[in-house]
Amino acid sequence: MDQHPGRGSESSSPRVENARPARHWPAALRALRHQDFRRFWLGLLISTTGTWMQRAAQGWLIYELTGRALYLGLVAACGALPMMVLSLPAGVLADRLRKRNVLLVTQSLAMLQALLLAALIYAEVVAVWHVMVLAAFLGAVWAFDMTTRHAMVLELVKKEDALNAISLNSSAFNTGRLVGPAVAGVLMASAGLAVCFLINGLTFLALIAALIVIAPRPPASAPRRPMMQQIGEGFRWARGNPVALALLAMITVVSLFALPYVVLLPVIAGDVFQTGPEGYGFLMAAPAAGALAAAFLLTALGHGARLGALVTVGAFFFPVALFSVAAAPSYALSIVGLFFTGMGMMTFNVVANTMLQRASPDELRGRVMSLRSFVFAGMSWIGHAQMGALAEWFSARMALAIGATVCLLAAAAAWWRVPELRRSE
């Protein structure tokens, strides 16, 4: 996880009464002066903490049930495949419907999924196929949630606050990513796996409550056309914009060869370094700490930062850091490498997201964000499957090294072939 009515209309930016005077907020937090964005951000902070608890617990659950990297990749692929199928239609709906209402539905369904998994574990009947089916269900939900949530940001803040708002969203996401797995590791060792899924289910209530009190914005007043024609409009816009096309291509490579490294962390923890669930929890938390540091830095840079330079630095930095994880001779050094991997990856992702949102027309933003969701999350099922297979055939370290090398080559190609990207303001 677009539109308010056309530019120049009264609702094309957040309402004046929805913002406190700017002097009450430091520059790094200026997007929080918008009341609805502030409510959304606080709800997201709580909800994502629970979500990352569940992700950590789900990985360890599959590792306990099977002990094989291949199944870790397959379960992750089950969650990502529906996003590939549904992300593009989700972008059309994000442009047609009130985004708040879409998110109320998706968040409620995600809560039910978490509670059902908790019940299966408590009843001691959970099997791998249960996790696969429920992961696929959640992937279908997230296809609509992720696209709509990203497209909704510019309805809650002014356009000049886009980088700050997206960075703050990422800081909330990565605070949850930092805290959730660490807490999950402790809870898995002391209270069992089920409690992690139960807590996640309850944390969705925070974002649901925030969405209920956010004033709904009407969708863009664009003519309704067949869905495939509307999807095609998003593709044509991206194809005609060299910077957007380069960003989407790089995001695709990252999704296929870098992001899936997370599915191998149970193997790194259990097989490579012989640590238990607590050690696994800290491996999950390390890249989140780096990503959180990057998000805080980006919030402080302001809207005058050169986005092209930032996205280029991130694109080169994170594959080098990921390669260091593959080669790390000790658990402590792998933690350090994961920290810098998260830092570089977050810089690339946040800035690329900001550049796409700022460049896209209001009436197309939902579809542009659906293209990002399609390549970022939808294509990741292939990445998860190939990462698990490479780890099974060779080793977890070799799988990480291959992914890092491919991403580094892609960054070099984009730097060389699309100079407009690094020069973007």
C-alpha cells in the first residue's frame, strides 16, 4: 500500500482546518501538522508493529514445521503472487473509489486473517498448507491495501510535504519492523507463536479507528472507462517518462533479487549461526533499525533535497551492504551488514516512491502506484521462490551474494543509461 478532484479544486489539497500552524512543528515533522495525516500515521505505527511480529513468527513457524529454506520461499511466494495478479486492477479502484473506505475493508480483512492463524496455532492443528492459503489470502488483501495506502498520502498532505510524509510513513513502518520482530522473538521463546498472531490481529484496530475519523475525500472526477483501458493509461504514462520507467525497472530488479533476502533469515539464524528465535528476532530487527535511521535522515533533509542523487546513492549502497551480509564471518558482523542493507534499501525505496508520486498526475496516481506495487510486491513471489531455491541448491550465503551482484549491476546500468535519473531534483 488515488485522487482528490482535479487541480485547482478546493479539495485538491488537505483542508486548511486539517492543519495546525506550521510553527508548532519542527521541519522534520511538518507533515504531521495535517491532522488527518497525523491520525493515519499513529494508526500505521501501531498496526505495522503487529504486522512485523506476525511476519517474524510466520517465518519461524514454517522453519519449525519444515526446516527447509525452500518452504520459506514458497510461503512468501504464496503471499506475493496474488499481488501480481491484483495490483493493477487495485490501482484503477484506488482512482475510482474513496480510498479511506477501501482501506477500512482491507484492514478489517487482514485482522481476520491474523486471528484465524492464531486460532489454528492455539488449537495445535496448523499445517503448512494452512499458512500458504492464508498467506495467499493476505496477499490479495495487501494488493488493494498497499496501492491505495500509498496513493492516499497526497490526499492528506500538501504536495510539497510529499517527501516528508512518505519518509514519516516509512519511519512508522520501520519502527514496527524494528520493534515487532524483537518482541516476537521474546514472545515466541516465552509465550509461544500464537500470541504473536493474536497481538497482530488486535493492532489493526488502531489504524481502523484512525481511518474511521479521517474525513473521506471524493475520488477524482475523471470519466469512467473500461478497466483495461484505464490500466493502459498508467502504462503509457510510465513508458513516456524516462525517469519513471528507470525507477520501475530498478524496483523490479530489487524485488526479484534483493528484497527476498528476508525469507532466508531463519536459515541464517538457525543453520549458519545456530541461534534460537531470539537471535532470529534481532536479525529481523537489524535492517529495520537501518531503515529507520534512513527514514529519519530523509525527514530532516526537506523538500529541497536532490532526489536523483539520493536515489542513486541508495541504489548503489544497499547491494554492497547485502554482499557484506553474505560474507559476514560472525553473527555480530551480519547484524551490522543488515543494518546498512536496511539503510540503503530504505533510501532507495522512499525516494523512488516520492519521485513517482510527485511526477504522476493526480488522476493517474493510483494507477502509477499500482505499477509500483506490481513490480515491488507483485513480482516478489518470483524472487522469493528463486531465493529459496538458490539457498536449497547452494547455500543461503550464495543466494544473498548472487542477489546483491545483480542489483549492483542494475544500479550501474541505470546510472550509465539514464542520466536524467541522477540529475532529477
